[in-house]
Amino acid sequence: MTLRLPDPCLVVLVGATGAGKSAWAGAWFRADQIVSSDRLRAVVGAGERDQRASRDAFELLDLIVAKRLRRGLTTVVDTTGLEPKRRAAWRALAERAGVPAYAIVLDTPEKVVRERNRARGTPVPAKVVAGQLREAAGAREALAGEGFAGVHDAGPVELVPPAFLGAPGAAARQDADPLALEFGLQLSRFGWEGRTASALAAVARAAEEAGFTSLWLMDHFLQIPQVGRAWEDMLESYTTLGYLAGVTERIKLGTLVTGITYRNLAHLAKVVATLDVVSGGRALCGLGAGWFEREHRLYGWAFPPFAERYALLEDALELLPLMWGPGSPRFEGRTTVVAETTCYPRPLQERIPILVGGSGERRTLRLVARHADACNLFGDAATVRHKLAVLRAHCEAEGRDAADVRVTHLEAARVVAAGEPREGQGAASVEEHVGRYRELAEAGVQTAIVGLSDARGPESVTRFADVVAAFRP
């Protein structure tokens, strides 16, 4: 059975000389992930068996382990691992770095250990090997109480992103007792030089075919540093959504999320209403306070302090439904005055759903409870549960049913086939993705918005179709 370990993690090998620790590590980990005391003896001494160099070798080993863990790199400690004090020191390094530590025990028969040791050019003294074998015989019991995240026998290993560690079990739950979950697709890169329009249309149609119910764009004017380089193509969001309305039939369309500092609020209401009309009633309205200061500076927009942007966001949440509703009352907000809230044609939807981006517990989720139809969250299932508990408390304070707020969740993902390298954010198999989204659905997520980290064309979307299908009612 394959042992699934999170990447990153610390792996401490435990076994006598000749137990096969180095061979096992070399079979399942890259050479640059393995820190070997023998190899470091050769670096600071006269060779791998130079016991006089042990002190310096272990001093160097501890330094390398600490540096690697601090950088969030999977690290395998290839020593006998029989000294409790050393194990405790390595676990402490892992704990400080926020990396789980695992012990791998190699219970190789004594006869095999001694034969391997004798076959070496410079064998370890038999008396030393005998002592190691005695220590190894009682190591498992000691390891069980030392605080490792797991103590395992040596066997096949697969490194997986931590988010997918429990995915197989969750996928089995989904297969046995399915939960419904909608999926949205976010497009954040447009590297289709010379064929942008046709590629964009193909991706949108593939999303409809795959069962995605919504399609989202970022509202930015140059690429954000979290995604790519500043000189990459970045399409203006609402112009692009208007185009997508013409090449699709069913999928809902919106921004995740509109920066409220980029447009006059009344103008924004007009833009979103127009999108709803030309799309046949498929507009979604994501709103956020804005954060990308460099973008504002380059385009000549003011970038007020957060408190002012937050006040502008609350004005938008109150003004837009007035602009889309009956009559044309005057609006006087915290930052904005509109003499007559006039917007014709009206949206086709009775109320265009408004989603607020961000999950700040004191302010943003309170705004969601007060004004919004949906929230957008990040993080694992435990984080989602916590945020929703906060949201429910805000809804109760506002006298509102929390069930009226749709819960969406955004993260990057990519489907990889068996044997394919895990490249790109959220790279995992179909089964792992099904398990991951099952955990999020159990936590309360109703729409999973996927930013495909390999979104080069419609084939990337099609590869995700089996994940979407697993949650179809």
C-alpha cells in the first residue's frame, strides 16, 4: 500500500546500519531532498566511514535540515535515527517551520543487516551494530509517544499537496453518498496571441459543456503578480463579459471581483445592468474594496485609504440595487451622492446576485450579512467552517437567515493523469479533486470556483469535467 505524505514534510529514517535506509530513500525521494550523515562525513572528513568527522557532519546536517524546513522543503534525514534526543531536535525544527514530521522504521532482519555491513569496504564494528539492533528493536514503541505525525514501515511513497492528503477517503464518501456542488470557472490568463477571441470562445463553450454554471473574470487592467508578469495580456473585464455573453447560452457571467475604485458607482450599475440584458439575464456582480495600488497609479485612479474604500464598497452595496429597482430615488451615501437612481433598461433579473470578495471577519463578513447575496472564501475546510460560523453570527445580529447567503470558494486547480508530474497550483488526480471538493462541500461551500492553473485552452477545461460530473445532482 502506498504511503501518502504531505509535501512538504520531514521524514526521519530509523534503523540500524545496513537496514536499507539509503536505498529506500533513494527509491522514493529526489537526491536533493535527502540529507545523509554518511555523505556529510565525506564532505567534512576523509570519507563516509570517518567516524571522527561525525560531530561536524551532524552539526552540518542539523543546519541543512533547519534551512530546508524553513523554506518549506520536504527533507529526509538519512541517519540511523536511533537517538531520541536527535529525533526530538529534528521534530522541534519541523514544528517551528510548521512542517509535519514522520518516522519511517526499517525493521530489517538481523542476519541481513550483519551481512550487508560485512560486505562494506569499511564495516561498522560488530559490537556497534549489535547495539544499534537492540535500540532498533525498541524504537517503534518509543516513536509512538514522541509526537510524530505518523510512524510507518518503509514502503512505496507518494508526496501530495497537504490539501489532498485526506482526499481518497472523502472521494469515497462522495461516491457512496453524493453531495451536490456547483462549479464556476475563473479565467485569469489570456496567453493566446493572435487568436484571443476564438480561444476565449472555445474555453467558454467548453465550460458550458463540462457543466460549469458560472464564468468569472478578474477585474484588472494589468496582470497581478500572484498570477503572472505585468506585461502579459489582460483583457478589460466587462467588455470581455459582453463578448462571452454572445458566444455562450447558459453560463452565468461575472467578475471576481469588481474593484469599486475603478468606476463611478452609478456607471458601474449601468454596466452590470447592460450585461444582464445582453446576456439574457445571466449577470453576476462581484464587488471588492480593491487592493492593487500600482494599477491605480498607472491608470491615474485615486487609491484612498482602506477605510474610505470600505465606505465606498458599502455605498455600492446599497446603491446598485436601487439603480436596478423601481423608481429613481435620490441616494446619499457615505462617499457618493446620486440625484436620481435612473438606469434603463432595467436588468432582466429581478435582483442581480451580488457577491462580496474577501473574508475579513470584523468588517467584510458583516457587510456580506447586511447586504450581499454571496460571499467568496479561501482556505481549507476547517477555515471555511470557521468563517461561516463568523458569518452566521453576523447574520443573526442583522436579523437575517444565513441560508440566504450563497457560499463560494476560489482556488487554483489542475487535473493530472496517472504518472503525470504535479506541475502547477492544485495539481491532482480527478479522485483527489473530488475528495478535496467533497471536504469543502461538507464544510458549507455551495459553489467551487476553479482557477485552472493550466488554462491554455478548452482541453484544460474538458479535463476537469469528470470532477464537475461527480457533484452533479
